[in-house]
Amino acid sequence: MTDFLLAATLLTAVVLAILVLPLARRKHASGVDRAALNARLLRDDMAALERERASLGEAEYQRAREELARRVIADTAPVPTALRATGALPTVVGLLLGLPLCAGLLYELFGTPAALAAPRPAASVAAQGTAPATTSQVQGMVASLAARLAAHPDDPAGWAMLGRSYGVLGQFGKAADAYAHVGPQLEHHARWLAEYADALAMTNNGSPLGKPERLARQALAINPNNLLALMLAGYGAAMRGDDRGALPLLERASGEVAAGSEDAAFLQHVIAQVRKRMGLTAEENGAPMPGTTAKAAPTPAPAAARGSHVVLVRVQVRVAPALRAQAAGRTLFVIARLPGQGMPLAAVKRAGAVLPLQVQLTDADAMDPSHPLSAVRQMQVEARLSATGDAMPASGDLYGTASVTQGGSVEVLIDRRRP
């Protein structure tokens, strides 16, 4: 932004110099007194006439004198102010003020002012050692980009950038809407298709079934190595029971993720479930995938606990006294996860919940039927009060967390507020 403004300022200064300097020189060169010059010329003519009086005769002399008198009156008359005010100062001032103003207005109308405030890539911020933008600054940049696209919607790359920005902010509904505005060019960009699919899946509690999976497969047709598309398409196939189609996609994705990451643990778990359903040997099923680390298998649940409506965890939700006034009328979400992972195993929603409240989790609340809650021994439970009723975490949400073992009970105190 600084480089652009410096270049624009220098260019404006050069143009002003080209226009103003000739006017300034003209002003200094125009200091001739026209009345004085005419009077001197007339005096010379009168003297010459007196010298020739004897040779002209009296009648001719009088006519010549009268003609000179008329010239004196005409040539020495005062020049009107409007004609004498030939100074260049008003023109110079008009150029100095008007040219920069007009340039700024033209850029506002036909340029891309939002680009001046575009955030630099994260790598650039890290390399220069500068602090990353705050959430409010990022939201301001995103709002500016959204306003520009509303005025000039014919910008596919701009809509894709807006969708990616909303995704970073966790506003997946807005992200999906932005990608929907990209237009025909969406069909030719694997990354845009995959990010659109991911945004749609996140608005559906993380499920890629339906349109997200179709978009992910479109992305793979363009770029077979797109990691996000591999994960979405593989997970979608696994959820549909298409294990043979899911396994190669999931294994390819597993080889691309960082070892020990949350994505690696998630892929390892899904691959294990797919292999188990396919009847692969225990040795094959237990082998860790590329890019993952081996993890102990979860303790199997008792046979009596495998029914979909058997209560597996009881969660008593309370709210801290300091937050009771803010908790009224909010929607309660109780979410169970594997420790250290972000993908929910099970979730329960209670609109307009009055706390304290006890919530029971069963296999019927599982997000993925192929991964029932009864297959997990240890889990982390989050209780969150949302003001918007949106399943995705948002600024201002009230929440609390606790760990619990399958078959047990736990009390979760909501005592924190998301910034």
C-alpha cells in the first residue's frame, strides 16, 4: 500500500509541475505598462508633427493633430479590471487542488480501493516479524471486500477470496454463499471447489454427504492431489458405506497430512473403521497409516451398551453465577469429542435451555453412524451456549469443558466467554 501511494503522489507531482511552471513563468514575464508605452509613442508622433507643420499647411496640420488627439484618448484609456487581471494564481491554485481530488475520485469509482487494505499473506507477516491483524481488523477488511463485491460483483477471484476469509472467521454459511457467487469459473478451480465443499459440509455439522461430496469429486477431477477434496470425498464415501471407494482416497490423504496432526488422527480413525467393515486382517487393520502415529485401540463397550438408545454419558450442565444474566434464552449445545480433536463424535441441541439441566448422550446422537459413541472409552465434553443458535462456535459464546469416561457422569460448569 505504501509503495502504491508513494508512486501515485510522485506521478501527481510531476503532472502538476508540467502544468504549473509555464503559468508561473508567464506571470513573471507580463510586467509591461501598456499605458506608459502608448503615451511615449504619442509624444514622439506629436513632436514629429510640429516639425513638419510648415510644410503641411495649417489645414492639414489641424486634421493631423485632431487624429492624434483621438488616438491619445483611445490608447491611454484605463484597461478594464477583467482584462488586466491576467495573473496565473487562480489557475495554479485550481490545478493544485483539483487534480489530486479528481484523481482520487476516479480511483474510487473505477479502481480497487479495497486492495489498499488487503491483508498480507501470513508468511509475509511472519517473515517480517510483525504482529498479525486482530480479529476486528480482519473483520473490517472482510467487510470492505464484501462491500466492493456488492458494488462490482463480476470478480470471481474476489468472491473466492471472500469465501476463504469467511471460512477463516468460522462464518461458514457466508463462506458458502460467497463461493456460490463465483460463477462459471468455479468449475475450473480445484481449490475453490474443495473450499466450497468444505464450507457446505461445516454448515451441515461436518457431514460431506450430498453436494459437498459432489463438489469434492469435481475438484479431484481437476487436481487428483487436492488434500481437502481427498478428505471430503473419502469421508463422504465412508459415510455412505462405499468402503472400496473410500479407502484409496483416505489413504492418499493420510499420506499428505502432517504426522501427529488432528487431521492425521481423524484419517487414521476413519481408515480403521473402513478396513474393519471390509473384513481386512487384524494386522492390516492395526497398521498405522503413512503420516500418522499408532494409537491404542479404544476399549470396546460392553455388549449391553451397544444399543443406539442406551445412555452412555450423563452430563449435568450448570452456568457460573457471573454469567447467568447472559445465559438466558440461548441455545445449548453439548458436544462430545475424542481428547485433543476438533471433530465432534456426538452432539445434542437444546433451544432455550434453562440451566441447570441434565443431558444424556447415546449412540443415536453420534455424528457418524460408523463411529458410534459406544466405541470410545474416554472423551471430552463441551457445553456451549450460543446466542445465534448456530452450531459453529462464535464470538460471545459461553462455554465450559470437562473429561468423562464412557458410562459415567460429569458436571460441566459454563464459566468462560469466547472472545
